[in-house]
Amino acid sequence: WGWPKAAGAMGGELPLLEAPAPAFQLAGVAPSSTSTSTPQDVTLSLEDFQGRWLVLYFYPKDFTSGCTLEARGFQRDLATFHQYQAEVVGISTDSVDSHGSFCGAEGLAYPLLSDPNGTVCRQYGSWLPGTALRHTFLIDPQGLIQARWVAVRPLGHSQEVLTTLSGFLNT
């Protein structure tokens, strides 16, 4: 989160820190209330997370090694994110069906949203034609971007985000 206030990325213009997060509404999957192994179809928007912290992470592709490693990290730390009143949401250009298979195979208990045309990826400076770049945004309960990570390394990333989030909560 040490990036300058205005920064560009290969994937387009990054939203400014302390500025409103770009609104979105996307279809995807989330764990069902009865079992994390059977994801249900959902449509979620930024407004659905108002009043809570949101970790919004963009990733290239379901079932690839780096993306699986990153998803597992967020899953491993999900209970701690929830203790901090934070939700985790992943976005890629993969289909809702692919996300359903990925959530089921990995036992993910957080939503994955589908942005097949890259509309939301572009708004977050996370677009490489045909795929999402690996960027993460920490959005506060008022909908402002408080931190961002560009060109994320999947290993240990969830812990980086937790450390930053706890810093905001302890100030």
C-alpha cells in the first residue's frame, strides 16, 4: 500500500487510494447456507458489502497453480477475516460454471464472481485483454479503497492483506 496516490498499471488506471471503490454487480457463485461443497449462483454488488470491510481480489484463471495457491490462502484465513468483519471476494473472467467447479473442488467458502468481458477488471486497473491481472483491493465499510496490491505474488498474500487490515483496525 506504499504506492503513490495516483498510479497506473498495465491493466489500466488504478483507482485512487481513499477514493470510492468502483461500483460493480456481477454474477458468480457463493457457498450455500447448507454446504460449502455445493456453491449456489448469486449476483453480488459492491453495495452488498456496505458496512463491512471487503477484500476484492482479481485473479487470472480457475484451477491454475498460482490462482489455486492464492484462493487456498484466503480460504485458510477466512475465519480471521470474518473476525475482523471483512469479507473476501474473488473476480476473474472465468464463467460462473467454472467458478462453481473451482469452489467445489477447493472447498472455498467465499464468493467468486465472473467478469467475462472485463468490465469490472478495467474499472479496477486489473485488465489484460482476455484475463484479469492479479491485483487486490482493501475496501473499507464506507466503500473507500484503503489499500491495494499490484502484481500480487500468491504465496503469503492473504497474510499480507490480514496484516494491513489489522493495522487499520488497530489505529
